[in-house]
Amino acid sequence: MVKDIYNGTSSSSPHDLTAVGNTLYFVASDGANGYELYSNMSVST
């Protein structure tokens, strides 16, 4: 699943992507709260 972290035409500027097991962690900006830690857990089928 993909989510638009920063609504509009600006980039969320994701960086410091780190994979741990099946989870991807990264830092990105949502435009309102500044840079925060996000994660995306992938599920293999």
C-alpha cells in the first residue's frame, strides 16, 4: 500500500531508508509537523 505523506505537489523528501526484516523505516516530512519517522511493513504472498 502506498500513501501520499505530503498532500499536494511538494515532495515529502524521504531519506534514511532502513530495512529491518519485512519493515522499511524512513524519515519524511508531511508538511505540517516536519520530519518524522515512518514505517511500511510489507507482506509477501
